[in-house]
Amino acid sequence: MSLINEFKAFAIRGNVIDMAVGIIIGAAFGKIVSSFVGDVIMPPLGLLIGGVDFSNLQIVLKEAVGDTPAVTIGYGRFIQTVVDFTIIAFAVFMGVKAVNRLKRKEAEAPEAPPAPSAEEVLLTEIRDLLKDRREL
């Protein structure tokens, strides 16, 4: 099998397409969460702390000199990223929990017994006829 045909067979599998859709939706969801944290959660939190803008929190290791930018540790952005991650992790956890609950309900549901085969039906009819004959 040529490399191109092998790649085509791999690329058109259902799991690969599902995974690609999941990655695209996940990236979009990550942007939404980042905006939610940066634009909705952090400003009031910073206001509660005393007007602190988390994105500007940093430790300056070396001041800027001329055209050389300052060397800083941006721990405010790190805090924001941790909050982003926590929200995304919680959302994924809730999704997995919902899927697991659905799977548990399916597993608990009793399955209908399989329909008897034609031979079993015929043997049951013969048995019933023989019982009726004995009773006469």
C-alpha cells in the first residue's frame, strides 16, 4: 500500500475526524474561557484585592536599558492562566461526569431476553400439545 493510500485510509477514519472536530472545538472553547477569565473574572477580583490588574503583575529582574526591554517574571499572567486551566478542567470534568452517568444508566438498564429461536418455539408448541393430550 502506497504512503498516500495509507494516509487516506487513516485520515477518513471516523475516530480521526471526531478527534479533529474535538480539537477545533476545544481550541475555540479555550479562547472563550480565556476571554471569560481575562475580561469578566479577573477585573472584579482585582478590584476586590485593591485595584490590582493581574495582567500587569510582574517582578522586574532587570530594568529596561535603551532599546533593550526589561527582563520580568509575569506572575500575573501565570495566575490568569491557572484560572483559565481550572475553569477548562472543571468543564471537562463535568462533561466526562455526564457521559459516565449516561453510560451507567445504559449498563443498569435490563436487556430484553433474546427472542427464542424457531426450534425453541416449535419444541414449546410440541410440549404444550403433549401436555394437553395427557390431560384428556
